[in-house]
Amino acid sequence: VGARPQFIKAAPVSRKIRKENTEVLVHTGQHYDENMSKVFFDELNIPKPDYNLGVGSASHGKQTGKMLIEIEKVIMKENPDYVLVYGDTNSTIAGALAASKLHISVAHVEAGLRSYNKNMPEEQNRVLTDHISDLLFCPTKTSVENLKKEGITNGVHNVGDVMYDSVLYNVEIARKKSNILENLNLNKNKYYLATIHRAENTDNKEKLLTILDSLNELDEKVVFPVHPRTNKKMNDYGRNKNYYSNIKFIKPVSYLDMLKLIDNSIKILTDSGGLQKEAYFLEKACITLREKTEWIETLNNNYNILVKKDLDKIKNYVNLSIDINKKSEYFGDGNSAKKIISKLRIDKSE
Ligand code: UD1
């Protein structure tokens, strides 16, 4: 693991693995700020990593390359039965590639997702990781179908989504424990929750500023936890946060605080993959500021709406009414981690 969404995915799986097996946890150090990393380990009770590779930020090639060198050393030393990798980040492809080259079985959690937008680094990471994985744990039927189209059928299992496990396990805890609404002086159903961090939205000045201007026009306050990438870009573009009177910019929040913020918001506006699903699990309408999404099931019944081009007219999309009563169980039953562990064991005993 290395980036924030991976800590959330690893938590339920790690908990189950360690009941009867040994796990060696490797943190690449892709995310290193306390509020992007340590807080998730603390809150989700993820054991301290056995290795922290301290790779940090760099260009894609350099970051991934450094990870590859360091992960290879760990795998050679530990000689595991499996290397489990999660999601679609640079840490995912580095782990999968290092293992595959050493002929160690690779298990990919969240396999088969496709946005069919090859410009996204995440899409490159997904496709490459899937093609060198031995076990592919898909969260949805669509992801199984996507793999089939690419000729991958062996070792493919639809186990449901580990992020659903995480939400079910933590939402009540968040409702009781998180004080974020009081701390930010927010009232239930009186704010929108927004997050923007993807390269496709932040690397282009005009695009990021259009999105922020558009959010600033909404009819209720917008709470915006700012990812470090977005923070850096706003500074680079010379845009002060005080410029936006309707947006409340806050530091990145912990997982429990995020669940509480989602649960009490009017709607979600995001480019995050994870947040689109968390909105769905918690029955909140989502407006996704991206050309495409890999979570196409959430688009049914307008639960999730894509804003592809009209980033200056977000308010028109926010006003669309959405039928939130027709939710289906596309993402499994919340026992995904258990299914993953049993498949790993069967595979090794065969
Ligand atoms: C990465 C993942 C993305 C995931 C996201 C979740 C890739 C290609 N992308 O994007 O799929 O949705 O994590 O957050 O792996 N930074 C800090 N402190 C940190 C981490 C990052 O300041 O703790 C800053 C650095 O300036 C860095 C920038 O954020 O250059 C981007 O970080 P990086 O990990 O490269 O990608 P993310 O945009 O976070």
C-alpha cells in the first residue's frame, strides 16, 4: 500500500488475513503527510507497516521506479506466497511488477475496473496490473466482463467491494465518534461535500479554476477537504482560498470524519473513485466531475451523474432530481475480505 484509498481497502483484508496467516505489510511512502497516511492506520487499526520504503513524491517514472527497486528487495527477503496489491495507484503497479518478475503470485484487489481513458495514470496502472496478476478479485459483474473482453478469465473472482466492507464496519462508529460537524460548525443537510484531486482536473489551470468558480455559485455552502496536489496547484495558479466566499476549504480529513461528512451532506461533488461509491453506499446523490467513470453501476437511476464538459454549469446538475430509492446491491454483501482470504487459501492448496 502507499496511497490513501489503499489504506482503506487494506484494512478489512489485513484484519482477516492476520486471523490465521502471516501478513508482511509494506508501505511505499507514496503518501507521507500525517493526515494522508498515519491517521488512517490509527483510526482503522491497521498494523504498523513492517517496511516503510519512504519513496515520497516524484515524477511517475521516478516514483514508480524507486518503488520497484525497494519492493523487489522486500519480496526477495520475505519470499511470500502472494503479493496482494490494491486499487490503481503507482504503488499498485510497482508491487505487482516486482512480484511478477520474481515469479511470486500476484493477487489484485479491485481488479477489472476500466474508465477507458488511457490518459489517466490510474487506468494505465489498472490495465497493466490486471495483465500480470494471478488472482483477480473483482468488485462487480462489470469488472469481470471487462477482464473477459481483454482475454482474462483465469483466476477471476467476483468477491464484491472491500470498500463496502469498510463502510459497513465503520459507519456507525463514525456516527458516534466523529465530531467533525460540530468542529466545522455545520448543520445536517445544509452543505455540499466536494473533493477534487485528479491530475485531469488539477493539472490544467483553467479547468481547476472553472470548477472552483462553479462550486462557489452553488446555493449552499461547499465543504472542500483539500488534497495536497490540489493545494499545491492552487498556490501555483496564484489563487487564494479567500477568493471563494461559498467554499469552506479544510485540510484532508480522516476516514471516520469523511463518512460523517458524506452521511450528513446534501450531495457529493467529486472526481474521486472511492467517494463515488461511498456516496452510493450511504445513499447520497453524487455529481462526478470527470469524462468517464469506472463505477458505471452508480450511474443507474442518476444516483451518480457525470459532468463531462459543462464544468462552468455544475449548479444545473446539482439541481437535477435523483431517485435515491432505487439502489441495487451491485457491490456484494460486505463480506468481500472474507471471500478474498478463502480464495487465496484454496488457490494455494490446489
Ligand atoms: C494518488 C493516486 C490516485 C489516488 C490518490 C488518492 C497514482 C497515480 N495516483 O494520487 O489514484 O486517487 O493518490 O489520494 O498513484 N502529496 C503531499 N503529501 C502526501 C501525498 C502527496 O504533499 O502525503 C503531494 C505531493 O506534492 C505530490 C502530489 O501530492 O506530488 C501528488 O501525490 P501522488 O501520490 O503522486 O498522487 P496523488 O495525486 O495523491
